[in-house]
Amino acid sequence: MKLPEPLLLKDAAKIINAEFIGDPEFIITGINEIHMVEKGDLTFVDHPKYYKKALNSKATTIIINSRVDCPDGKALLYCNDPFEAYVTLVRKYRGFTPSNNLISESAEIGKGTIIQPGTFIGNNVKIGENCIIHSNVSIYDYSEIGDNVIIHSNSVIGADAYYFQKKPAGYRKMESCGKVIIGNNVEIGALCAIDKGVSGDTIIGDGTKLDNHVQVGHDTKIGKNYLIGSHSAIAGVTVIEDDVILWAKVAVNKDLIIGKGAVILATSGVDKNLEGNKVYFGVPVDEVRKKWKEHAYIKRLPGFFENEKIKEILS
């Protein structure tokens, strides 16, 4: 998330009650969790296992719970609970703001767009021209929707990321400050859920079509002209390139890349990166011809075990 205006290091330290190492006038331009950081961003780290990754990342300001050497060109903020400090900054700059209207006064809605009764449109939402938003859709704050988009009833755009930190006392919620960006000529079926990014954006490319009951996780990037069958679920931080087809009930694990033009047949489970322009099937997924051969061999197993010689070997 980019800040509405630059934040000075000394002011960030005051907000989270932390000590700092670096120029008090050092500028922070964004807030991002470690997977999404860019130059100018602030991030956090609270476990020695990840200190090196955070300190060597593109982030230029790091909240940390140990006194370490500050890398050149960066700044550090010391506090006992970096996670809570990070969440405090997120709440300050993009905390939850209640809405008193079904359509927020700050929402921007393009010419020719139809909003059916019962739909909720949150703060700072942008919707393009000639869209149809059917009844009882919920579009959360800061979501952006292009032109000629259709969203069917009871879908939710921009709900919080499913992202928690486990502690002995229970789970702590990582507050989401990203958003959902939907391109032009997209159609989203009924009862779909597209989660906002934790700190970056969840993106649905131009021309993509979602069937009913589809889940898209936080920070996932979906390309153009992508077809997703009903009851499919895509975990967070996944990249799906253009012209991919997922048929019904496909499950995709997190942090994966599915190449351009790949086709994944119904009821498959994707647990690894997939090359483009191939057809896949199965749990775990593999190239379809290989998987069908495996199924054919499995069907022959009962006869194999009935063979008298095999019985003798196994006895």
C-alpha cells in the first residue's frame, strides 16, 4: 500500500512507540508485508529466521525486535512486537471506516453503470462505465472495477485476506490494506469471493470469466481471458497467466505460477508450478495423459493381486 503522503521515520517511531536508527527525516512511502515490498516501503520482521530476508529485501524501513546493524541506505525501528506495530500503522492509514449508506458518497461510478437494489458499495470504490452490479453484491472499500463488468448476486469483492499469525494465546489477524482491481469486460458469477491483498493488490485481468462459487485468495494475480469453473478455489499470492482454463472444483495452492494457456481439468488439485499450453488432471495434478495411464494401471491392480504366482510371493 502506498501512503497518501510520505511519512518521516521520526513520526513513524512516535506512532508505534519505537526507537529508530537512521535519519529522523528518512522518508517512508508505503507499507507492505515482506512478499510485496518495494523501495520506500516499511515492513516488519519478528523472528530471527527471517531477519536476513527482511534486511536484504527492497524494503527501506524495517520494524524489528532485535538490535542489529542497519544496512546502508535503510532505517530501522526497534520494538518488542513488530507485528502489532505494523498493524497499528495499517489501521491508522487504512483502518475500517463504517459506512452509513448502501452506496458510499466517496464511491465513483461510471456512466451507464447499473446498480441493482440491495448492493453495498464501500468507501473510495471506483466502478467504470456500462457495468451491471446485481442485487446483494458487496464491494468493499478501495476496490477498483473496470468498464463493461458484470457481477452477479451475492458476490463479495474485497473482503479481508485470510492471513493470521499464530501465537500461544491464539491467532492474531494481519490487517489488510491492499485492494482488488478488476479489469475490463470481466464477468463474475454468483456467490463468488475475491479477497483484497494483504498489502498489495489482488488483480483480475481483462476478459476473465468466473463461474459461480469461486474463491480467489489475497494478492493473487490473474491474467487476461481466464476461465474459472464453479467451486474452484485459488489460494493467495498465486500468479495465473493469460488464457488459462480451470474447470470445476479445481483447488490451487498458494505461491504458485500457472503458465499461459494451461488447461486444468475438473476436480484437480494443483500443488506445483505448471508450464503453459498443456492439459493437466488429477490430485496431485500432472499432465493428463500421464495421469490417465496411472489410473489405467490402478484399475488393473486387483487382477495383479489375484495372480497365483503373485499370491505365492506375497504369502
